[in-house]
Amino acid sequence: MTLRTGIIGNGIWARDTHAPVLAAHTGVEFVGVWGRNHTTSEALVAPYGARAFRAIDDLLDAVDAVVLAVPPTIQPELAVRAAQARTHLLMEKPLALDLTGARRIRDEAAAHDVAGLVFLTSRHRPEQRAWIAAARAHGGWHSAHASWLAGLYDPSAPRDLSDWRQAKGALWDVGPHALSVTLGVLGPVHEVSATRGVGDTVHLAMRHAPGSAVASGTAPSSTVTLSLTAPVQQSLFTAVGTAGVLAMPTPLSTPRVAATTAITDLAAMAASGQRHHDADLEFGVEIVEVLAAAESSLELGRPVGCDELRATG
């Protein structure tokens, strides 16, 4: 069965990644796009013969699934609206910029039996997700380190707080990428301690649940370095354990390959009724829990347990 799919949002990721992927996918009908700038939507869909919708409800009435390519400042409101229309969801990361928004997306999707995935490229690139699955299955981990760095902004320049990336910094922008791998290998985080570095750089030290540890009853640990103001670009993950020192392979496939995998998985979930996935909405909420704990740690100057935040929900 063909999955009728649309896009909410008409920015760079919608234009350069999701639209060409949907148009080329044999299991998908690319129906159209809704965005706040209708002229931009018209230009985006023109090469594919899809429709630029003037009203989001008209798009939701015409599709089985939507790809959300919008900032996390507005994603919760739009995702909830789509879930209430019983539309399956491929979401941007992070789900939201607070736990309330992330949990509401998850809960509305569950209430309306909607399949949902978070577009975390490392969990959808075939070579990287195979490596993560093999590492998780092996277990016996002692520790790990993730480093996600980019040079998007000058560390000495004032932040533009109207830009969510500058306002929230690397923790919330590239943090989900690093955590998607770290949690994928070492499992859930028990406690986070966060400190600031140069510019928007944040360093995390985390204790994980014991399940993947090198010895029974012990908890593996990890460190993460995140920055949008670094002088270099880097995305790496290294784990240490009984298997030795293992590094996640550098991406060989493009974001379009990852998006193709993600929409293929979403179509399979929609058809089968399966709602669990390594990058499902529950995992998206788990990532936001860790980000929120790290943010609290920065504010309080002490380690923060994820259980403290889970108890509030």
C-alpha cells in the first residue's frame, strides 16, 4: 500500500532532503507541502508536480503521514495537530525544547494510534545503525566518548536569541545526535553532570543504567562534548569495553539515504501496526529528558538525575 505523505515546513531540509526522497520513493506518494510562506512552498513542489497547500488542515486531510521539517519551537503544536488527525509522523530533532512538549507529542501519538519516528541521521544511516545495533548487542561496555562539533557561530559574538539554535546552543542542536548514539550503545542515562566551555560548548559526564556494563552491578559512564562555536567540525563516537576500543564508522551515506530509510520504516510501521522502533517517539522523549537534565545541571551547578525529571511527568 502506498503511503500518501506530505511535508510540514519548506526550509532547507524540506527542499534538499525530504522532498526529493519522497518523490523518488516507490512506496510513497508525495502529495504536497504546507509552510507559512506559500510562495516558497510552491517553488519547492514545482519540480515534483506535488501540491502547495494553503491550509495545514487541507494537507492533513489529504495524507496518511507527514514529515515535519520545522524548528522545535513550533514542532510540538504542529505534531499534536497532525497526531489528532491520525497522521503518522516523521519528526525533527529534538522533539521539543522542554519535556512537556515532547511528552505531549508522544502521548497524543499513542492516544490516536499514530506511528512516529525521530529523524536522527545516525539511527537511520544503514552503516551507522548496523554498527550501533551490533555494539549494543555485544554489551560489556566500560565507557564511551562522543564529540559533535561545528563552527557555525563566532564564540565572541553576541547571541541572536530569536534564533533557537543560538538561544539554546549546541546542547539542544547537536546534542540529540550525540545522545542518539551514546544511548543507543550504553543504554538509558541515570545521571548527568554538565559544565560550560568556550562559546556555547557544553561538556556532559553521564552515568548509565547497569544493563550494558562490563561487569554485573556496575554502571558504564560516558562523556560528551558539544559545540556550535568550535574551530573545526567533528562527529565521532568511541566506546571502550570487552570488545576493545571501537569507533563508529564515519558516515558513508548521505542524509537522503537516511531519510529514505526513515520513511521506509515509517511506512512499514503504518502498515503493520508496529509502534516500537529504535528511533521512536519514546526514544525522542528519552533524549529530551537527558537534555533537560543537562540544562538543569548547568543552572544548579550539580549532577541531576533523570529520575528527578521523570518524576515530574
